Amino acid sequence: MARFYRFRLPPWARKCIVIIEVSVTPIMVFQLVRTLLIPTTFDILLTGVLIGLVIAFYLEWI
């Protein structure tokens, strides 16, 4: 299995990944608060996906 190296990508792709990495945490916090106040199935699924993204960025899988 080949490891994904961020620095092998073109500069525009690295910039997109950095922008997503910086912006996903505030969106996840907002979505978590919203899910706690008014839980719907879509909100729970979206929160799970966002938490997965935050974990993937933290563990440097992406």
C-alpha cells in the first residue's frame, strides 16, 4: 500500500488541502453544537464525517 505524501502533489493541490485542513475544525465545532441542539439524521452523519476528517488531518493520513 503506497503512502500518501502531501508534498508530492502540485502546489495548487497542497494549497487546497491546507485550506480544507484549517477550515474543517471550526465547521466541525459549529456542526457539533448544532447536532447537540437539534439532532437530525443528516446532522449526525455530517458530524461523523467531519470528526473523521479532523482525525485524519491530526494523524496526518491526509
